[in-house]
Amino acid sequence: MRSPSTWSPRRTCRDGRGSATLATMKVVVIGCGRVGSTCALTLHAEGWDVCAVDEKEEALQRLGDDWTGDFIVGHGMDADVLRRAGVENADAVIVATDGDNTNLVVAQVVQRRFGVANVVVRVLDPARAAFYDTLGLRTICPTSRAATALTDEVRSFAGATA
């Protein structure tokens, strides 16, 4: 994994004449709760072109008054909403709504229908996350990660006091 200080959210593009230019990487973040808004703010601060999507207009408040990225009010399962968010030209999509079923459906639509290769989806259920991971979805399971971190901490403390 590259450190944020050495990595740039730019890609080299070639125009029809073979000239290379730098273009900003585009990410669509679907779900603007605690996780999605944090992802959007972090990537935006790193220079990514970010569009956040949420069903609730109030979710825009999580991005703050200084937000200069895009924000679309709508459901991530709506293909027109995804198009308005720019998913057809996105380099990456993060799917982090509060529902596993929604996240999995949206991630598959974005990957298969819109051809976005870099799709990362939050899945709270460890069994589902493992299953969909075997189908080619890049899943992040906070439940599994938290359980591992908590048990590792307990073990390290127990080892230090033994």
C-alpha cells in the first residue's frame, strides 16, 4: 500500500494525438453516513474528484460547510442517480450505505453494468462478506476487523501481564 504522502490521485491520460496529461481521479461514494462521509472527506482532501450520493439531503451536513465536491440526493440503486453522480467515468466507487443488501446490489450493478473495476463495498455480515469476496467483490467487513482487533488487544495485554 502506498503512503498518502507519496501517492497522487492523478492518472496519465493520452489525447488523440498521443500527448500525455494528468487527470484527477474520480470517486463516487454511495452512502454519506459516518463511514461514507469520512471516505469522501479524506479522498477530497487528497485531491480526488469526489461525488457523494445519499437518499437524505441532510447527509450533506456531514461533509461540512466548506465541501466543494459534488453531492447527489438519490438512491444508489437508481441507475439515473448513478449516472448523474458520474459513475460511468469513475475510477473508483465506494459503497457504504447502512444496509448490506443495498450495498451488495449497488456494488454489483456498478461493477457489471457500468464496468467500474475498482469497487469497494462495506458488508457488516462476515459470512456474506466472505461469500461475495469469492465472487469478485472487494468487501470490507468492519465486524470482522473489529473482532480481530479486539481479540488481538486482549491477547497482547494478557501476554504482557503473564
